[in-house]
Amino acid sequence: MKAAVYCGDKTFRVEETNSVAPAAGEVQIDVAYCGICGTDLHVYLGHMDGRVGTNRTIGHEMSGRVAALGDGVSEFAIGQKVVVRPLKPCGSCPACNRGHAHICQNLKFLGLDSDGAFQEKWNVPAFTLHALPEDMSLQHAALIEPLAVACHDVARGGVKPHEDVLVIGGGPIGMLIALVAKAAGGKVTISEINPHRLEIAKELGFNTINPAETNAAEAVMAATGGKGADVLFEVTGVQAGVDLMTDAAATRARVVMVAIHAKAPQVDLFQFFWREIEMFGARVYEPQDYDKAISLIAQGSIPCDTLITDTRPLDDISSAFAKLNGNPKAMKTLIKTSGTEL
């Protein structure tokens, strides 16, 4: 089988390797598609060599079919369409014991801390799998992992029907958050400086603000009758986004911190006191977030074809990463890991 191995210095090596039968409690998957996410780009740029090393197959935004079952696995069938929730908690730390295994204090992330899905066959623990409807496109299903992130974010924010929602940052995750918040009944505005992403947001029916051209906080206040946004999602990872999340917040607004900031931002805590704002952290997902993501795609609530802007074969993975890096027009690039339709 073929596998793409990250070698460091913006380089992947596609090599032939022997597949290994799944161990007890594992499932082997014929991987169909695997998306490139922001974390994968950080790996490609060498920012995570200390964690992943320079001889690892990465990738986790995947879809595929069950190829083989390890001993003791009976809940899945050969040929079944599945996706992987790539979290391996320890099961015994304080977070796990309190029911928060998704933020386990010793969490292992499949595709970063162990080999991932940029390969034709992938062995994973059976407990990480979610079954898919047979009529679901495996290309569309490769969006379930990032969509589950968005489902978790929106659940943390508790978006309710008719609430004013501001998504600060219209990249892939921001756009998915906007779509999930809209499905929850929110009135969603996206703040974004990239004109291509703004066009996509408008095509999808969202109100938009370009903070490079207008005062975004004033625009939100004007649109909400001076109230501000009830729920805000900070998805930019930059100081300007953090400033906007307090400037545009309503009294008792709920702010969800989604982005990972390279350095600690300055936060206007006075506004949290003055307006009784609440802030929620949001990291990865729980099983129910995957179930919700699968349901949204099955219902046709997510415009997958609009969000998938490129699909490349596994042999072209290096050029796919190079093309995606810094590309202002890209949303989601998929790597087709199998040479045939599964």
C-alpha cells in the first residue's frame, strides 16, 4: 500500500509499505479521502517537529470503508462506510474520570501523536469509529471531522434561535461554525478580511463585514439596534479578533474562544465585568458532536461542494500542501488516498 510520510522541511515522501493486520480491538480502514487542516499545515511548515518528528504519516480529517476487523470487534462490518474521531484518551486522569475524555490530560491525537490517514489503509481503535449512511458521499464525509469541531463550538456557545451571532474569521472552521449556528436558528454575521472568503460567505447567505474597510463593532451594533452580538466566536487567532469579540458583545453575551493564539492576547477584562460577558473554551469534540455533524451532512444542511475547493491524489500530496499554503482562495483541500472509488 502507499503512505505519505512527512520528512520535515516542507517535504512528504510517498512510499510503498506493507499493511499490517489490525490488532485486537482495532479496525483497518480503506481510506478514501483525507482533508488537509490547519494543524497539518503547521506540521508541513515545521512548527510541530518536536511533537510529530520527521518520519510520520499525518492526517485525520478522513472517510473510508472498513477493510478488516481485529479480534473482539463485532459492532462494524466489512465494507461499512465510517469516519474516525481521532482521539485516544487515557481513561484514568481527572478529566477522564469527570466525563471529559475529549480533553484528557494525557490525550493522544491520532495523526499527530501516532500515524494518521494520509495512507491507503489505516489501523485505528474501534472505539474511534462512527458509522455513516451508505448513501453518503465519502468525499463529503471527509468534512465530518472539522464539522464536528464546529458542532462542539456552537454547543459550547449555546446558540439559540433568533440570537445574533458573530463569527470572527471566515476560514474553513469559521465558515462551518457559521453554518452550524445558522442550522441552530442563529442570525449569523461573518467578519473576514479575505475577499474570496467573503464572497463564499455571501453566496451561502450570510451577512458579512470586512473589518479592513469598516468598523466591525460599530456595524454589529448598528445591525442589532445597539445591542451587540449575543454569541461570538473568535476564530482568527489574532489580536484584532480578540478586540472585536469584546467590542461587539451584547450584555451577557457568550464568547467562544476557538482559535489557538501563538502568543497570549490582551483581553479587555473590564468589558467582561461591565457587561457580564461569559467566555467558553472549545477544544476538539465529543461523540455527540460527530453524530450531529453526520446528521447535518446527511440532511443536506452543509454545502460540501462549495467548501471543497480542491481534490488531489496521494502522489501529489507535496504539491497540494505547497499550493494550499498561503492560498487566499482555498477553503478545503482533500487528498484522495485510494486510486479507485470506494
